[in-house]
Amino acid sequence: MLREANGWSTLDVVCLPPELHNRPERIADAVRGKIREHRDGYDSIFVAYGDCGTGGALDAVLAEEGAERIPGAHCYEFFAGPATFAALAEAEPGTFYLTDFLLRHFERLVIEGLGIDRHPELKDAYFGNYRRLVYLAQAPKPDAEAAARAVADRLGLELVVRQTGYGDLGSRLRSFAERPLMRAWPA
């Protein structure tokens, strides 16, 4: 739990495993479980997830539970901003996106999480239709661009780097954090 983060004293953070993004059909139920587990004592709940491949199942859960989420299909959209993300997607539909978090944990979440470490032939099955990798850098460490280049080279993709900061996430969190008694789940 975070207390006094960014000067906010009313924000608690509860996380879900990032591996859920490899199994989006499990996200809605996992979010429902966390909401029910932590509902007592909070007037509002903010979920910092995009739809993340749930096909609307997450929004249905949030409507049932009376919770809200950041708008967008996924974190890439709210980090880049809707207009920038739409332009990136339009320019090359075959784009694989990286955030700072995904870059730092690429081996565990992508290579191991998708079984590519055990079955290298899966790399082409998963990434064969991608043409480029867009690294959406929020607060990159000094070696982040080199690490993103290594990932792009490993996957055989062109690298594009966009400095995005946290996009809409900060303003959305700020508007919720200023409300009394609430809990947030990051993407």
C-alpha cells in the first residue's frame, strides 16, 4: 500500500500479476476478486487497466461492481495518448509495443511467459506478423533504449522509440486520488 505517494494520502494500490496479460480471459475475474477482497472502507475504486484483451468482460465486471477504469483498449493507448496511439497503429498495424515495465521484465513475461524459452519455434508463431517494435518510454533508465534495441533485434523488428511519460495515467490517478477513500489497481 502506498501512503503519501505524490502528496496523495488517500490512495492505496493493490496489484495483480502482470502474467494475466498473457491470459486476458482471466483478467476480469481477477479484478472482480480484488475489488471484493478490498471493497470495505472505500467509497470508490479505480482500476488502472485498459480493456487489455478482455473483449469488454472487464467493463462488465466494473459495471457490476460499481468501479471505474482508465479509458482505452490497453496501457499503450493511455501512455501514448489516444491520438498518438491511433497514428502509430494506423502507420503499422503489425506493431509490438513495449512499456518500461514490459522492457524490464521481457524475459520473464514474454519469453518465458509464452514458452519461447522452451520452444524457440514459437517466436515466429507469435511474432512472425509483426514488422516493428514501438518502445513507449515512460521514465526510462539510461540503458533502456539499448535494451529495447536488443529486444527488437531478437525479434527481428524495426525499433521506434517514443518518449511518452505516463500519458493520461497521471491525470486520471490524480482526479481519483483527490476523492476520499479509494483504492487503485495499476495496469
